[in-house]
Amino acid sequence: MMMRKTLLIKSLYLLLLCLLGAPALAEPTIAGEEQQVLPKRVWVDADAACGLPGRVDPDDCFALIYLLSRPDIEIVGVSTVFGNAPLEETDRIAREIVDGAVPVYRGAAGPGALSSTPAGEALAQALEDGPLTLLALGPLTNLRAVFALRPTLISKVEGLVAVMGKREGHLFHPSEGSAGAAFFGHGPIFTDFNFVLDRDAARAVMALSLSVTLIPYEAARQVTLTSEDVRALAQRGGIAGELALLSGDWLTFWQEMAGIDGFYPFDLVAAAYVSNPEALICRRTGVRIGTDRRAYGPLPGPQAIMVGGLAGTRGGVLGEVLYCDQVVEGLSDELVRALLTVGRAD
């Protein structure tokens, strides 16, 4: 009965337009008629290492469970890569985290690999099946290999979101910007880790005709999972609670070495962007590979994916990227609430 009523209203609308001589540019929205929005197809390339002893970043694992819980995201597949740990570990851990919810494919075990892998073959097939957003949480080795072997697939990529990049004058340092912070202040100076692990792969991928978005350390340091947040997740239980328990060594490292009661969830921030691009504030800029000539004084500093400032004045611009260095207010609380929902033990 409802369908007949809807069709009658549409027919009367079209008849009225014909009598008035107006073109039917759009049909009216009928009350109660829902428009189905398909979830975004996403492929995650990860170097998950949560649960390993010592100074091990659990961020990939938090990013995976967050995206798996999002109704607006369809994870088509997960490819594994070396990075935070050897491939044998990252592959095993990724499979344990997704627990059969999505397929996982073994990728590159080291930098420079251009041969076909199960991950590369599966990603190529997924791109043949339809456009994908690629989320790279580790080095870009797998992606470089796929596009080197199958360059026509580049056109099937809706966008690449990668966790890397920095601007001139910005240290990867926890105390940066705090009152009285010295150059070599409390805590480690991090590198552009995912870039450093495979510089050639980063250079090759950045030179492709891809829509690239970089989520840098600079954005992630505006979001903190505190010890209180970790305790709340552990108490709630579920998979997020298990990850909280596995994050103890990483939390201790940040407390003792960086002087921060919590840690920056780099990859989780990138996952939040994939789900909702409005969660970060971005700007379009050129990108090059080089050293930071401002942050380290007389020292050359390590190589990195450089954007903004003097980008392109030495070594040339590789391409143009979207650089997201600011998060919207309240993102930390929103992510914790989302993880608490994932962590509920039903």
C-alpha cells in the first residue's frame, strides 16, 4: 500500500511538471523513503605489533578495531607488512585482531621488494572489483610493488591515506612547544618512521598520480590516550579491553621516556580521518623527500617526507598532497567513546 502511494505521488509530480512545461530535474524526497548509502570500500595495509614485549606501538591494532566497528566503512582486505615488527609477527597479529572478520594477506618482509605477494595479488583484484581508499599504516612497500607491477590500477584508487610527513622546523618530539622545553628535552626525538623503513617505496608512491593525504606526527600529538582511558577500556572488556591490557609496556615507555601520562595514537587518528575526513583540518601543499633545514640547527637532521615551507626548493617537488596537521576539538574524547563501545563485552 505504501509503495503504491509513493508511486502515485511521483506520477502526479511528473504530470504536473509536464503540464507546466518544466523539466524534471529531480524527484521530490518522499517522507519515509530512505536513501541507501553504501559504506566506503577501504583496504588497510598494516604492521600490527600489539602484544609484543618492550617498546611496541599498538596503534595499528586500535585503528583496525575502530574501522571494523564503523558502519560507514567496509574493510575489503588487510595486507600485512614489516615495520613495527618482523612480517611473521605483524601477519600473525593482524589475523588475531580481525579474527576472521575480513581477509588478511601476507605482504612484504623487507624494503625494496617488488615481487608479487599474496597481499599484492589480493589488493590488485580488489582494485579490479571497484575503487578503493587505501590506508597505509606502515611503510609503503606493498603499495609500491602493486603499482610497479600493475600501473593501470592507479586509476582505481580513490585516495591514499598514509601515516607520514612533516613540515619544516617541526621536531618529532613530545616536549615540543611546551614551556621551557630544551632542544634535547625530556623524551625521544622520533623519526618519520614509516618513511625511513622504505625510502624508495615512499619516493615511488609519492611520484604517482594518486590523491594522497598525509596524517603526520604533528596531528597525532593533539590526541592522547591517557592511562585513565586505557584503564577504562580494560575494565569494559572485549577486544578493545584486550588491546588496552596489551598496551601496558607502550604506556610505560611514554610515561618514563616522554614524561606524558598517555600516548599519541598515530594510526588511530588516520583511521578516524578515513571514516570522517572532517575530523582533521588539512591543506594542499607540495611534497619532497629531503632533510629538515630548520628544526635541527646546524645538524642536517634525518630525511623525511617534507611538506610546506621550503618544500621543493631543493630536490624538486614530487607531487601535491593533502597535509592534515590539525584535529578538530573533541576528537580525543570521540575516539575514546568509540573504543569503549567496541570494548563492550556482550
